[in-house]
Amino acid sequence: MKCCVFFMLMSMAGVILAEESNPEKTNEVDFTIPYMVYLQSFPEPCVGTLIHPQWVLTAAHCPSPVKIRLGTYQPNIKNKHEQTQSYSMTVPYPDFNSEYLNDDLMMIKLSEAAKITTQVGTIAIAMEPLSLNESCFIPTWTWSKYKNLSDPDILTWINQYTRPYYECQNMHDERTAVNTMCVGQPLKTLSDTKDAFTRSDLPEKNYKDPDSLQNVNISVISKGECRRAYENIRIRDNMMCVGIVPGRRLPCKAPALQDRCLPKLLLCSWPGSYPGPRPSPLSDGRTLRVRFLDPSNAVFLRWDFDFEAEIITFELQVRTAGWVGLGVTNRYSRAGGDLVVGGVSPDGNVYFSDQHLVDEDTLEEDGSQDAELQGLTEDAVYTTMRFSRPFRSCDPHDQDITSDTVRVLAAYGLDDTPKIDRERTFVKSIFLLQIVHPDDLDAPEDTIIHDLEITDFLIPEDDTTYACTFLPLPIVSKKHHIYKFEPKLVQHNETIVHHILVYACGNASTLPTGISDCYGADPAFSLCSQVIVGWAVGGASYQFPDDVGISIGTPLDPQWIRLEIHYSNFHNLPGLYDSSGIRVYYTAHLRKFDMGILQLGVFTFPIHFIPPSAESFRSYGLCKTEKFEERKVSDSKGGNQEAGAFLTDQVVSSLPQMNRAPVADIQVFGYLLHTHLAGRALQAVQYRNGTQLRVICKDDAYDFNLQETRDLPYRVVIKPGDELLVECRYQTLDRDSLTFGGPSTINEMCLVFLFYYPRNNVSSCQGYPDIIYVAHELGEEVSDSMEGMMAMSNVEWTPESIKKAENACKEAQQTVIIKTIDELVENTTGWIRDINPTPRGPCLESSGGKVESQDKTPAGFRAAPGVLSGSSSATLRKPNDTLQIDGLSVEVEKDDPYFLLEHLGTWVSATPHPSVGP
């Protein structure tokens, strides 16, 4: 009997296994199907087959692979037989249509021929048609557990039989084309199998890769059901729709689409939510950043960067046969934006130039060409342009690539005449210089998922609602670590959910039940103030570094949390129900450190105000860590032991003698910045002994719609006694009345959340100015804080009075409020110090020239002559050297390049630390 190999090209909507799976047994097996190729890619992997030692056959809609892995049985576990490859070209089927997924076939040429072994080999393809009722062998990779993993685990296969196409027709009332192949068990109607698609224990999304060896059943599905599930894809009559049993709630989560059966080889592709980009890799072995830049997913961007060389490489792929362009623009207008333009003319010649927008619609070539072309190709579907450029060139027409949010500008045309068409021009806010990529982090094999969510909450028809409920954390018999979290948003409610916060509760707290207004009539619903995870508009999942996690399961850990969801129902829509929340991932494989989150900024209410019609207005919130205290337990032998961050008074009474001590040094590894709609920039600055040490984190181009948790490029050490200052800059040109601090989106906030370890019992440290002093400086006579705030409405706000108010808020004494998880409050006072701007490094000039593939860094870039402003002769020192900065001895911390750069201009002398020697 002839054999047809049925390749399922995996996407996130991949195979769900039967409940009788036994992954523990099959995981012990070590073999492979030699011709199967695992195409590791983002946002989803694909499967291919080796048909020649140097050629892989796959689907044209598959993303371009970061790695090509041969001889793989368990992709999440490397084996000694595996061969890893890159590739030199991709060849899609000439008639491939990415919109309708017609002729969805592609060849990938490996960089070098595979070594044929017992684990790696080519498939035999018979050159005769497939007969009815012949067996189909269907291999793919699947998951053994219902959880998210970075790589699949074990191979799955099915022996099925082809069936006459009329059996597909008989399954439903819709027409099935004669070139449709039917495979599967005896066909069932959807009503016969509906129970298989209503299981509530299966996650709905985020399947990156599958993992286990089991049998699955496969059946043909109604095209009507496919069309309803895939509204953005035209399900044509000559496409086959295959459902998996048991499977997702929608049986067409994984439709199989094909136009023809190759001799002895049926290719069945599964489109996910990302159609067709196939860019080439930018560099070997590094994880690349990727984004779609337009709503229809026609413009696809990948990028990589060299932080030390300050060079960034872009690859733009657009579904067009015309010109393409990529650059950077500002917040308010495309005019002044820079745009690198390229394409392939009808005669095959490549054109490429560094340009800028004179106004919203007019392009002009730069006098200095600072972009280096690395590749420009055009096929029947895509135009792909790859180039590199410096973070900061010496051309004033080029905008800098910084560690702020960057407004990436993309444009394209349908012909080879570069001309701005507003319908084909897009701006997307992206944090380009993200150091840590999620795929570089470990995903424990024993991962458990737990959802903290509100259930069927009727969103009020109000502009602003803060809904709170109290939920238990996972109950575990021993210590575990939460290592990742992500938002769990209900479809169609994404634009209404403003932020989601999870607060840890002290174990002595008496908590209410149900759902209520967080800050309404019942003060119990505002209990618990220590944030442990949080999400805001534009954020995504966030995974902690491999050495830190949130501790759960010990007597000192929180057992309950307060879930807070802020809804902004600006259009007062009725009848909206929501079940949003936060999904956490936890593991018994413990990390080295327990982490915490420290909330800094301006105390939101009632003192915070922002004048109307302000081009720029700065607010300041001070934190003094000298008041941070950690409770320690004295054991019976007189030694001290850490009592942990979540020790309550009831627990204290049952423990040995207690004493207080300053908290230990904390190491900050990540941050989240938060303002509302008027926010334009934020920064957190660290001072030690009265001297500015560094800017911990900042964003001078803050975008309310991109509030994501970000990693620091290095870990910052905060010592007891350091001062932390948060500065927020606002713009209110569109407002004619005062903006006050408050919970509504039209109110304002100024907050920075620092992710750090080891955790302590401090939840927040925020400041606010003496409003009486501010009122007096503005000529208002007041005697208390309430009168001071009311007096702000009496001020005539002009550019002069706005500046005077800003200066008064900075000069006024700050009240600092420090709060612990047990709602204990400590107040102190302090003064706002000046913030010294970080000097900019030298720009990179370009001498032009093509970048050769063998160059480690792009040719043609060199540092422009000159030194930093105010710098004197100095050299970078080794870690543990002691620097004399303005009379202050500061020890250089390990792996702290920003510290060295920031203070390069102020070094007076440097003496070796005794432990280092000469």
C-alpha cells in the first residue's frame, strides 16, 4: 500500500492531545523520523521535510526560521545526534497568495548540505497519484501538558486513510471541490463531536510550541465553521478544513488548507494569526526582535543590535512589488522624520537611499548617507530590505535610536516611485533596545499555570471603574517560584481595560468577599498595597530573569492577593461583561533570589496637580531609603535570620525575639513606568550621600499605549540611605482646566515600579510637595493643605505662572510616605535635588560603502572626533576601582557601563581599590 505523508505545519493553534496521554513513558524514548525538520521561528514554529540533503519543503506562510534543526525528537531537549542549520535562500511557490493562502508551498535551501545519518535523512517521494483509501502517515510535534513551553517535546503521528471526496460533501451541506483530499476516522458531524470542543481546562492561546508523543484523531470540519473562526482568511472551496479531536473550543482553530496533493506528499498548513513573512536571519545564533507595523500585517519588521558598537540592523519585509521605507519619527508629526528607502526596479536594479520628510508628504535625500545596505530582494509576494545604521549618526536629519520608546515609521508604495501615501504609511511605538529577549530565558518543564481573574463582571457604564476582588494564590505544599506573568484579556474588551495590578496581602488581613469598588465606600477593598505583578495598556507577558522569582508556599509568603482592574469605559457602553485578570506561571524549581516590586513616584492624591495649557510641566516624588527597615528573627542561639518580606504582627508574636535592621542592598533588574494621557516623559534618579549616582531608568518619549515591563541593561544596586527621585513631565496644551492626581484616566499619576531582589517588606515610597509653600509662591494666602489645593483653581495660568508653579513644587519640602505590606506607614521629609543630564556620546559618521557579509560590524561607521562636554583626561577603570567624583569616593560596580559613561566627564582622579592592586 502506498503511503502519503501528511505534514502539519505547526502554529500556536497546534494539536491538543487526548486525555489518555502518557508523556512520562514516551519521554524516555530517543528516536526521530529522519526526514522531519523542526523550523524554530517566531511567533510560531513550523514543520518541514527534508527532500534533498540541502533542501527543505514547508509552507510559504511560515515565518522565516531562526534555527533549522534536523534529527530532532524532543525540540526542547537537545541531543547529540541533532544538526543545527541556517539557510541561504527561500523559494516560495510562484503562485503563492499570502492573503488567501493559495499554493502554500515553499522550499528552503540550507546553508550547507545535511550530513545523512540514521537520525537525519531524506524522504522518498513516489511519482504516481495517491489512490483512495490509502494510509496517510501524519507526523508532527505536540504538547503533552496544557501549558506554554518554549519548545515542543516529542513527536506525534497518526495513521489515517484517505476517503472519497463525496464523504466530505455528505458531512455538511456545503460544496466540496473535487481536488479536496479527505482524511480521518469515519466522518462525524459537528453535533456528534461538539463536547470535544467545550473543555474548560485548555488554555485559549499562547501555544508557542508543543511537546509530547500521543495519538490524535482527525476529522473533516465544516467550511462554514472555518469561515466563522477565520474571518480574516478567505476559506475557499478548494481548501480542506481538518479538525482535531479532542481540540480547541473552536474546532477550526487549526484548519488545514491545501490546493493540491503533491505526488505521495500532502502538505497541510495551519495558518495562525500571522500570515506569511519570510525574512532572512540577521545574525547567527541570536534571538531577533519582530513586529508587524500595520493593522493588516502586511508590513513586518525584524531587528537586532550591537549595544557596544551602537549599531542597529533592520530587516523590513512588505507585501508589495514597489518601494519600501523604514525610519524614525517624532510624536507629533511625520515632518522631520527620517526614512531609509529602497526597492528593486523592473529592470532588476536595486535602489537605496537615506532620506527624510521635509513635510508630511515630501521626501528628500539626505546629504549624508548613513544607512548601510545589506540586502534588497523582491519576489512575487514580498519586497525585503535589510540595512544597518548607527544609534546616533552625525547627520541632523537622522533621529537617534535610544533606550526610550521609539516611534518607528514605515511606508511603502505599489510601484517604484517613492512617494508618501498616507494609507500606506504607519507609525508604531516600539522599545527597540530591549536587552533580554523572552526566548533567551528558561521555561521550567514542571510549569504550572494559575489564573487570577474576575468572573463575568458587568462593567459599569462609567468613565472610570476600579474593580477589586480578593483571591487566593496557588496552594502548594512547599516553596515555589512564580517566574512569569501575562495579561488575560477578554476579546473585544482590550480597549477598555486600562491596567491590572496584583497586590500581596499580609496574612493577618481580614479580607472581604465579592467584587466592589477598590476605593469606594468600603475601605476594606483598598487593603493590600504591595504590588507583586502588574500590567498596563500595551504591555505583554513578562518573564523574570532565571535567578529570580516571586516566592509562594512558605509561612512568610502571602496567601491572598487583591486583584485590581481599572476599566475606562469612555463611551459608556452598556452590557459589557468581563473576565480579565493575570495569568501566572510557577515552578518547584527554585531560583536563587526572592524578588519584590518597589513603587516610587508622586503620592497620587490629594496634592498632585498639573496646570492647564502647559507645554511642559514637571512633577517630583522623593523616596528616602534610610527609613527602610527589615524585621529579623533572633533564633535561640542568638543568630539573626531573615524573616522575609511578608511578616505580620501576628506571626511576629509567635516567633523568637524580633529586632529591626536596615534592609539589605537591593538589586534592580527591571521597571515599569506609568502616567496617564498627559504624560510625556519619566525618569528615576539615584543619589548617594547627596550626589547623583545614575539615572536608573527613563523614557523621554513615553507612550501611554505602550506601558510594558522592561529589563535594565545592567543591574542597579540601591544601598540603604540612597535617595530615589522620580520626575514626570506632562503636556496639557489640550486642556483648559487643572488636572489633578487621581484614579481616572483623565486624572494623572506619576509612578515607577522597580523590580528587584532580595525582597523586603516595603511596598511603596512616594513623596509630595508642601502645597502651602507652593500656594504662597503663587501669591495665594492659605493656611492648610486643603486651602492650598483649592487655591490652585484661583491662579491665572500663563507660561510664567506655570513655570513658577513648577519651580515652587521642586523647591518645596517633600513629605515622603513609606508603606509596608502590613499597611504600616512611616513619614519623613526631604528636598528635591537637581538632576544632571546624561551627556550624549559621540555620533558615528559614515564614509559610505557596501557592508560585506564577512564584516563583524557594518563597514563605514566611525566615531566622530571630539570629547564629551566637560570631560577631562580619564580612562575606564576596572570593577572595584574607587573613583573620586566631586570629592565622593564611589566604588565602580561590576558590569556597570552606564555608570562609567555617565561620570566620564566628571572624574578628577582615580585610585585603585586595595583589593585590586596597581
